[in-house]
Amino acid sequence: MLQIAEIRENKEAFAKALQKRNIDALPLLESAIAVDENRRNLQAQLDETLSKSNKLSKEIGDLFQSGNVAEANELKAQTTDLKESSKQLSDQLSAVVEELQTILYAIPNIPQDSVPAGSSDEDNEVVFQYGDLPILHEGAKPHWELVKDYDIIDFELGNKITGAGFPVYKNKGARLQRALINYFLDKNTAAGYEEMQVPLLVNEASGYGTGQLPDKEGQMYHVGIDDLYLIPTAEVPITNLYRGSLLEIKDFPIAMTGYTPCFRREAGSYGSDVRGLNRLHQFDKVEILRIEHPDQSDAALDAMVVHVKGILEELELPYRILRLCGGDLGFTSTLTYDFEVYSAAQEKWLEVSSVSNFKTFQANRLKLRYRTGDKGTELAHTLNGSSLALPRILASILENFQVHNALHIPKVLIPYCGFDAID
RNA sequence: GGAGAAGUGGCAGAGUGGUCGAAUGCACUGGUCUUGAAAACCAGCGAGGGUUACACCUCCAGGGGUUCGAAUCCCUUCUUCUCCGCCA
């Protein structure tokens, strides 16, 4: 959520920057400003009425104390009108506050200058590419066939006990999953991210805090009887650990990592895009998050990108980094780098990480602030990224490391797996 | 799940209808003293809205109510603690 004070000051510049998202936000921004004007007006009127009635109440108290009951009762009569109008004003005010809230929730974050214009993922800018694309042997197979051949992931069993998009990992497949999780967590904690294990269900307030609500409730599984949501990403519970916090400058930077399963309803289309491990309703992910001083968040984003690069290189996977264009940029982000690994049998790039700087957008909803040197408070910046999402990493490992009668394991994972091949 | 108790500033902890945005202690910040530090002493010290700045308004777990007036009384939700039940 943008801050109304900033909208007031930067209306034109914001509208211009939001054009990169292919929206004309000017009417929204202007109505936010108008509604806020109204809000402040009502607030001032309400404050004045309350002030009057506070004064009267004090006088009444004094009169009672000094035994002057008749005069006190006279004053009492005067409060009726004040009560009535303060009731009205405060009703109007809450309606206007809600109206403003609704408008602000509808405005996406301001893209940074470096974000390219564009309307879809085709306009994303490839800013870096690493590794040679593997040349596979004759008869190489996509991962959904490999997992069947080697009996390491069973989609049918998942269908039986839950439904489509909930695979069952078996044998060395399960072990490889656990290896990846441990490896990722080790890399992240070694880089200074504090490991957290958090609830997989969150309440409504947390959903609002990170921006999944009110917009995207359809993407989350909702446990109606308890009014809780299954997390779509660890970003939600981990960022919300700091909801409502007032930090000191010395607390920065805050860096956290956590492994969680992620649950996504997103129905999506059927076909090769969602085959096998490409898109699931439940998948595992290790996330990294940072809470930063505003001066440091750009550098922090770069550092996160470098960190993820290091992991992919150790895994010996060819990858590329995209700077998302305005049309593809997430609602809450100012700048996002997507990492894609090459899945050699599918001959496709698969997104495995998305690293974003949200600046104050989430912090404003979260009321996540820090004390500035001079007695004031400011919103902190939040960032996060995957480090990494498992299924597509697994898919490319299986495909890229296949030989005619075995699936090799990247060297760095062998100590974690306890085997060097699936055969 | 059942019975009871409780939720106040960063922490501890007073406050049961007006003089309370809230005593006191600790912590913290500035100053005096000191070669420096500690101790002692003095002063300051929650957040949000609003204002050029004041004024002013709001907040004592959340929401609602009673009252001229609520941290204080009532209802409700949540959370914590104790006892019982169940349980990995």
C-alpha cells in the first residue's frame, strides 16, 4: 500500500511510473487525494466536537464536586447535541477511511526506473545468463517420464489420496528433496540468514500484511471453520513476524530464511506448462527475507541476487536472470529479478526464484517502522526471494543429469543425499 | 473440550467512574561531577492523526455498549496462566 502523503507529493511522477504497468493510475491517485482531503476535513470537525464535549465533561465534573448540581445538570443538557454530531461525524469518518483504504489497496507499487516497459513476460529483459545448455543423449526423457522409470515420484498416488498437483515423493526422490532443503538452508544460514520455522497456516491479518488479501484470496486455500489460510509462500508468515514492529536502526539488517511447503490453488491451464513438476498445488520452497533501512535496500537486493546465483552455479545448472518488465511485475514489487533454470529435455526455461524489493509497500500495511535519529519513525523496506523453489530445480537436475541408464546427482548434493546417482 | 484467574508504556508494576496518556522502579537519552568510566545528582523519555508551528483529537489486548465523563462498569472475541480431560 502506498502512503497517502507520498501520493499527495508525487502524483504526476507516480502516474508516469505506473504507466509502465500499462495502467493509467492518475484517476485513482487523484481520487485518493480527494478522499483524503475529505478525511482530514471530517477528522478536524470531529476533533473539535470532541474537544468541546471533553471540556464540558470536565466542567460538569467540577460542578458536581463542588456540589453545584443544578448547574451541572444544565450543562449536561448541552452535551446531547455534541454527542449526536460526534456520532455522525465519526460514522462518516470511518466510511471515508474505508473508502480511502479501498482505493489505496487498488494501487500497485511504483516500479523503479530500471524496470523496462512491456506488457507480458516476453518483454522481460535478460540481464545475465550462465552455463552451457546441456546436450542430452539420444532418447533423453522429460522428468515426468524419468520419475516413473526410476520410481521416485508418483503422481497417481497423489491423485488418489488428494488430487492433481499433489505428488508423492518416494525412495531416492524423497531423499533428494530433503537433501535440497538442507543444502539450501545451509547456504542461506552461512550467508547470515537466520533460520525460522513458522506456522503453515496464517490468520487474515497476516494475509493483509503481505498483500495476499484482499485481492488474491482465490489463490490461497482457506480453512473456513477456523478462518485460517494455508500459506502460498513462507514470505507470508516470516514477513508478518515483524508486523507492527518498531525497530531501532541498530536492528538492521534483519535477514531470515525458512523452509516451508507452499500451497497454491491457482487453477491454471492444463497442458505441457503444468506437466509433471512444472506447476503444483503443494510444493517445497526455501525463502530468504530481509528487512532493511531504506538506504540499504537496493544494495540488499543485489546481494540477494548474487547469493542465489552462487547456489545455482554450485548446482551446475544453466540459468538466466530476467529483470521483469512493468507488465509482468508483481503488484507489490518495485523491482523483481526472476531466475530461470534450463530444463534440457523440455527445452524450456523454468522459473525457480523471484527476488523482489517491496520498499515500503508491505511495511506500510504491516506498520513495520524504525526509529530515525531525530525522534521520528519511518517505514522500513522489505525484500524477499526464493532460495530456492524445489520442484523445478528437481526437474532440471533430473533432466540435465540423465545418462542412458542413470540420473546423476550434482556434486554438491552428494553428501546431503548419501548417493551419487539414481539408477 | 470443561472450571477458574488475568491481559496497562521497551520490561516490571500501581491505578476500580472525573484531578489519568497513566504513579513508581529498571532500561534508554542528554547534562553535572570525573583524566576516563562507574556511582551519585539533574533533566528528558510511548504511538498514531492533525498543524507552517502550536492547539486539538485518538489509543490501557481487539470489537461493541452504559455514562455528561471509562484503563476502571457491562457484553463479546482473542490471548496467557492454573486445575481437569484428551493427546504426538
